[in-house]
Amino acid sequence: MDDPGTAERDMIVSADYGDLGTLRMFGQPIKLSATPATPARTANRLAEHADKVLTTFAGYSPERIAELRGAGVLP
């Protein structure tokens, strides 16, 4: 991530993750002059959407999800 060529191509971007601070990550490798890619938002946090995914796609009840959290299966 500290390679001069990587920096010159704007391949490293920074994003504010609130309590985690500012994190550096790889940017968009495809460069288009008319429509440059800019990060619209930060990446999801671990298990950020777990409840929605488990209820919507796996059919788990809120009680089952709470059991999994209690057992340490989910953060």
C-alpha cells in the first residue's frame, strides 16, 4: 500500500469509520475520465446486516437469532 506507483494511480483511498478512525483501503482499479469512481460509502462492518439476512433469507425468528448470539455463533 506504500508503493509510489499505487499512490500515483489513486489506488489507495481513505474512509472514516467513526470509532475505528480513518482506514486506508484499495480504490477503484478502473479509471474513467468522464465518470470517475468515488467511494459512495464505507464497507459494511462484520455482521452489520446479519439480522436482516437471517430473517429474510433463512427464515430465522428474532428469538433464534438471539439464541445464536447467546451461544457465541454471531457477534
